[in-house]
Amino acid sequence: MPTLLPDMSLQQFQLFIKEVYELPNNRQFELAEMINNIQRFAMRSLKGIRKGDIDRTKKNLLISFGWFMSTLIRLKIDLEDEVWKRFPYVCSYCNSCPCSCKEIKPEHRREVSFDASKRPKNLSGFQRMFNEIYPSSLRSLDHAGVHLAEELGEFSEALWAYRSNRAPETFQEIMMEAADYFSCLVGIFNSLRVNLAFELSNLFRNNCHECHKAPCTCSFATIRAYRS
Ligand SMILES: [Zn+2]
Ligand SMILES: [Zn+2]
């Protein structure tokens, strides 16, 4: 039986989602329908921000993150590797930590420098890394929410582009946009001052958060009508 602990790595979370949801997802959902569900729950979390309902924001963003992982599993993308390639303890655009894009306004993305010894050992380490690159004290929660929506749009657009041409270079775009989206998701948890790994280990403490089975046995009707 898969278990999640608060010191989980991002790869362990991806493996957990694979064990719990890959089988029912493969049988029940097309790729586009899984993306619909990333959006469905992410937008509910943004409604939580607008209404000042932090519990609603947290729960829906965690469920959305589960669907996001399921989508990457379908596409055989390792999120942790992609995040580290895109954000090796520096901003992916200005190559500094903290990000200095506002001051130096780089016109082009700079080559990022890698120091393998800095790679975070677990998900909480990645969360801390993002708070050092993009300090939550320098933005509002609303701003973090708008940025999440923007990056989700870019991730969807990259997928759509790939489905339109099936070109390897377009698939690279999906991997980069996945890393960008993850940075914004973590950014919301940093703005909330909530530990993402702890929340995930709590919501998924007993397999699927709804049916508590592995693999998940939630019916299609349950998922379609799910209120959160
Ligand atoms: Zn920057
Ligand atoms: Zn279930």
C-alpha cells in the first residue's frame, strides 16, 4: 500500500499518484479530460482566494495537483527532473536567486547555471527553494493566484500545440510549462505559509482522498459530481 510522509520527495508523490490513479484514469479519462480536471479544481481554488476561504483554496489546489501529476504520468514526464532543469536554485529567466528580473529586466532568457549539490532532497526543500527565488513577501496572494491561472493557460496551450503537430520540440515546451506551473502552485502555498508536503500527506493519508482505496475505485459519477 503506498504511503505518503511529510518528508516525501516530489518523485515519491508522483509515484503515489501513479499507484492510486493511473489504472482508473487510463480506463476512464482521455488526456483532454484530465486537463479539464486540473482546471476545474484549480479554478475552485482561485474562487477560494476571492472569497477568503483558505481551506477551499488548499483542498482544491491539492486535488488539482493530483490531476496535474496524473496528466504528467500519462505523458511520461518526471516533474522533479523538469523542475530542477528549469529552476536549479535560480530564476529560470534572470539566472539569479532571489530573482532580479524587475531590476535588470533581461530581454532574453539567460542560460541557467547548475550546482547539483543544491538540488533539494524533498518536496519541502523545493518549496523553500521557490520562496528564496521568488519571496512570497514581495507579492500578494491575489497576485499569486492570477499567476497560477496564467501558467495553467500556458501549460494547456503547449499541450494543445503538441496535439496539433506532435513535434518533439513542442513536447519540450510542455515539460517547461509544467515546471513553470508547478512553481506557481508552490508559490500559492508559500503565500499561504502552508507546507505543501504536509497538506498532501494529510489529504492522501489513506490512498485516494475520497474512496481511500489504491487503486482508486471512485465511480465516474462520483468524480463528475464531486463538490469541493
Ligand atoms: Zn528572474
Ligand atoms: Zn477514489
